[in-house]
Amino acid sequence: MTAAVFFGCAFVAFGPALALYIFTIATEPLRIIFLIIGAFFWLVSLLLSSFIWFMAATLTDNKDEPRQRDLLIFGVLISVLIQEMFRFAYYKLLKKSSEGLKSINPGEKAPSMRLLAYVSGLGFGIMSGVFSFVNTLSDSLGPGTVGIHGDPPQFFLNSAFMTLVIILLHTFWGIVFFDGCEKKKWYTLLVVLLIHLLVSALTFISPYSGLNLVLAYIILVLTGIWAFFVSGGSCRSLKLCLLCQDKDSLLFNQRSR
């Protein structure tokens, strides 16, 4: 991989996330802390799921090709389940912290759960994207087959666009997930889990990376629309936001719920 390809793919994968960070988080120290904690929660979930997968691979005959595929599917399933468990754990931690802050200092304005959902989701997404991109780079530096179904010429570009999808999806999933927890709509958590499983399993469903990318972006758009309306958005507020006439929708003046 040349330097130009590397920086191009990195820009595609992390450019929008960097823009979100700069314009909505970087100026607020508290938001930065919540972002880092969210990234840490995702990292711990990865370590735990990797340990479980390693134990399963050790106890089975992983030299058999069908068994290897089964182990990959098992790893994806466990990873998604544990990630969503840690997302719920992070929600409970933030909820308890917010309630504790209000009880200690009733006059202190606590961050809204909608804002915390966005920040934590972005933290999950950025850390997930970093590991996805690093794995792609490690495959490009050594021998072997990149990907499960071979190594097409556009693999790295497709991987960059898929990394972007995962980062944004985690952000949207965080918003929808926290809203479901707040309103006790538990079916929402199940829907988020199923969508997460679907996106993660696209490689197993179809060997065509281009088709998988298109399907992932369709899911991204639909989930983004869902997250927008869940977070209190409307067609009118979207219009005002695009015209830069509604600062409340830009996360600079979030009201506590």
C-alpha cells in the first residue's frame, strides 16, 4: 500500500468522525471525557470477546476450514452481544452518575442523556473504526489472504468506506439505544442488536464486497433517519439546521432532560 492510498483511505474512514469531534466535542472537556470512556468500554468489550473466541479456538480443531468459518461466525456473534452489553452498562453508569450529580448539587445542570448517547456512540464508533483500520493495514503488510473471500483490488477503499459506516452506525445506535433505555422500550435494544448483527455478518452472507457496502450504506441511512427523529428532530428542525438557523440542533446548547 502506497502512502497516497493509505492517507486517502484514512481520510475516507475518519474524516467525518474527525469533523464531528472538532465541531461538537473538542471544545467541551466533559464531552471529551465521556468520549474516551465510551471508547474504553468498547475496547474492554473487544478484549473480553477476543478472550472467549481464543478459548473456543483453542478447545476445537481450528485447522479444519469449515470449523474456522464456524469459529469466525461465533466470534462475530459473541463480539456483537458483548459490545451491546457494554453499551447498556455504560448507559447505566451514565444514568447513575447523572442522578448522583443532581442529588449532590441540585443546581448543577447535568448533560442531557441525548448528548451523552451521541458522545458515547461516537466513542464506540471511533475505537471500533481504529481497530478495523489497523486490522486492514496488518493484512496489507504480510502474506496471506485479505478478507474471507479473497483480495479484490478495491479492497482497501471498500474497507475505508465500511469503517466509516461502522463509526457512524455506532453513533446512531448509541442515540437509539439510550433512548430505548430512557423510555423503557426494550424492543428498541433488540432491534439495535439485530441490525448490528446483520451489518457484522454481511461478509458471511455475500462474497461481493461492493454489494455488502451498498447494503451497509442503506442500513446507515435508515438508521440515521431513525436516530434523527428519536433525538427530537423533525423536518422543520432539519431545514433550520441545514440553514444554520437552529443552534439547539447543533449540540451546542443541549438542554437537560
